[in-house]
Amino acid sequence: MAKVDPSLVAHLPLFAGFTNEELEEILREARSSRHPKNSAVFVQGEDAHSFFLLLHGHVRAAKTTPTGEQIVVRYVAPGETFGLAMAIGLTQYPATATAVDDSVVLAWPTGAWPRLVQKFPALATNTLQTVGTRLQESHTRMLEMSTQQVEQRVAHALLRLAKQSGKKLDHGIEIDFPISRQDIAQMTGTTLHTVSRILSGWESQGLVESGRQRIILREPHKIFVLAEQSADSGSAR
Amino acid sequence: MAKVDPSLVAHLPLFAGFTNEELEEILREARSSRHPKNSAVFVQGEDAHSFFLLLHGHVRAAKTTPTGEQIVVRYVAPGETFGLAMAIGLTQYPATATAVDDSVVLAWPTGAWPRLVQKFPALATNTLQTVGTRLQESHTRMLEMSTQQVEQRVAHALLRLAKQSGKKLDHGIEIDFPISRQDIAQMTGTTLHTVSRILSGWESQGLVESGRQRIILREPHKIFVLAEQSADSGSAR
DNA sequence: CCGGCAATTTGCGTTAGCGCAAAACTCGGC
DNA sequence: GCCGAGTTTTGCGCTAACGCAAATTGCCGG
């Protein structure tokens, strides 16, 4: 619940072009809270009482069908917003947000949004950009799911995670939060079994090193090549 | 190039809450143009010179991979905006827009957007809502592609098209623009062969009636049931 | 009215990846 | 240091859907 230093968030896309005074006014309306690993920040279907900015940790946004199948919509990294339901005209959260690591978030009550946007129109245009970017990413994932085989999709998913939340090592890049085979399966539209087989294969070729909820890309470039190469012996769909 | 009557567009979500005077000012900056069937309004990768509002006809937005595979991102119906690249921070179109019927569009030069938004902040919030809605739809499609079989996905796709652009008939609903098996395949992540087989099956059961680039849902309710039913004998992914 | 092209249909062999099952491993907690 | 739950690995059979090929149909333009 401590006050947040404006200088800590001034560089974020959401707040591009804001003065420190304006930021303070905006931040005054927010409450920060901690969420221990594996706890839900909000649940799909729940009333959208707040929208959020992730300060520390990592949050998984997942969508569930009535019959219980899930997909991981995205992983939220520090500095990113999530739970923007009301900004896009929803009254309930369309997905469940779960902290995959001990996390700290900043939460604004839904009711503050119209007021803030009215006073600071740049909030709307900035948010429009980030939502637009997410829409692009979503289309790209759809394209991959339609046209690529599982191995390529997994490669792309890992490269994206490495880019977003990779920790550089002496030799390789480590995904900087706990992620299971099941999670990757739900990001790529396959099963944990298939992901496990693929990673085992890569591991024996020295491309990755992995363990329980932990993945290190040892040969990012080779994985990149894998991701790009279309399944030979096939033609365009 | 004729002037557009504000009252014709006042009811659109994009212009919610605008007065006739404001609308006239906004419309003054736009040019209308005709696009014959099968001509491109803009091409993926091209410089985003304009953004658009569809007045008449239907436009298909499709994304292509470097290797030539395509997916249909969406069909644009009259009253909807498209080509919003710049609003979301892109300088080039991320997809190709093709008129599938003789179409009339309203086009604003990209440069007008910042000015319009600055003067009419509601444009940004309205656009944020529509982009947000599209993001939801995109996530829903991803969920379907991950968890459902082809037949269910095709059923969902047709129901969506019927809802958006369906013409009510005495007995059934007709998709009100030319659409091929190939198009449906590219909406659902499958092949035209599989779509053809599925539609043939449905036709022999009297669920649909279809021909060259033409589909009529004769039993929308039964198709709805088909769409919802999970492949039995299976379990959650 | 006819020719030709594009869309559609359908058959058939192939296979990537699923689904199920069981074993092995890891780690946190007691 | 041991126990137990959750995660990962791996084997095996199966099938939904693809990929290829060929025939058929419907439509537009001349």
C-alpha cells in the first residue's frame, strides 16, 4: 500500500508523455498489492472491479472453456497492464490472471478509468496502442497455429518468452519464471506430452536445457532456425 | 466522392455521442471510393496511408505468411472500420483487405487521425472498444482452434458469419456475400478439402444448402448444437 | 450457345500428433 | 532424511485430418 514513485513508471508506454505531477495524480488512485505465487489476481467471469499494472513478478492470463480446456492468452511481464476489461467495454474479466511468481501489482478501481481518461486523453491513445499490439500478436499466433506444425510453434513460443522475459546467461537465455510443459502446450495448442517429447529431443541435441518448470535456451539461434523452417515435403495450405 | 450524410453514420459505434456538426467536420476529411469485386483496398506491407469505414459491400482482411499461406482475419461488414494500422502504432498494413463484393468505403488519410483524436477524444475511446472487442474475438478463435475439432470450428465460423452478415430467408439464413470453401478453411485453420467434406455431409443431412461461393444455413439451430457439442469419447486437453 | 477457368467434390493412402497408461523424477514440507 | 504431490518422460496404438490426384460442376465472357 506504500506510495509508488512516479519516476519508476514514467518510462512505461502507458504513461508516455506524462509529467510527474500528472503521474502522481494518476497513481494516487491506485492501490498496490502483493500476490503470492500461484494465487489468482482475478478470475474469469468475475466482476471487473479493477484494472492492473504489474510492478514485479509474472502473471499468466488464461482463458477457459465451459468444459475446462484452457489456453494461455499471454504472460504479463513487469511494466505491462492487464485486466483492462472495462476499457474495452466488458463488465466481467474474460480470462483468469494468476501470479506465477510472487508478484506486486498496482490496481485502479474500474470506476476511475472514465475519469482518468477524460482528464488525460493520452491514456486512451496509449492503451489503444498496446491493445492494438496485442491484437497483432494474437493474429500472428493464429497464423502460426493454422500454418505451422507443433515443433515450429513451440520454438516460436519459447523465443517470444525469451525475448519478453529472458535472463541472459553466460551461454544461453533462461525463461525467467516457472513454466511447465503444460503451460507451453496451452500457448501453442497442443498437449503436454507432445511438448515434452519435443523438448526432450531438443535437449538431446543440446539446443535447450530444462527441468521442472524451468527452461534454458542454449542455442537460441538454432531454435530460431527451427522456428522459421517450414515442414519440408509439404506445400502451402 | 459525394458528400456523406452524417445521419447515415451517426448510429455507428465509432461515432457514438457525436453531434451532427462534429460528424460533418469529421466526414469532411474523408473521401469515399468504390472498389469492384475482388480488388484490393490495401495490401499487406504497404504503407498505411489511410484508415477506412465500410459503407457498402464486404471486405475480407487476410494475413499472409512469407511462404504464401493465408488466414482470413475477419470479414468486414458495412458500418465497421478497418485498416486502423496507424491508430495502433503501425506504419504499414499488417494484412490485405480485399473487396469480396462491389464495395464503397470512406477513407481518411492517416495524417488526419492524430488531429481528429485530439479534437474528439471520444474517437479514441470508441476505437479502443472496437479494437478490444476484436481482441476478444481473436482470443475466442484461438481457444476454438486449440480445443475443438474442425467440424465444430466450421460450425462456429458459419454461425458467426450468419450473425454478422446473414440474410434471413423463409427457411434459413444465407451468408450475404460470396465465400468459398477455401475462405472458410482459412478462417478455421483447415483445408478446403476438409471443409468441402464437412459441408457435403451437412448438405446430405439437410442442415445447409450450398453452391459455388454461396451458403445457406437451413437449420441454424442444429448447426448451433453441432458447434457446442464437444467431440465425445474425448477428455479435456 | 459454347469454351474454359475456377470452384467443388470425392477417393485413397499417409501421418503428425493425440489419448491413454505407466513409470520416473523433483522438490517442498514435515 | 523421508514422504507425497505435482511434473515430466516415454511407449504404444489410433484416428482425424492432411495431401495428392482426378473427376465434376457451375459460371462468366465472348
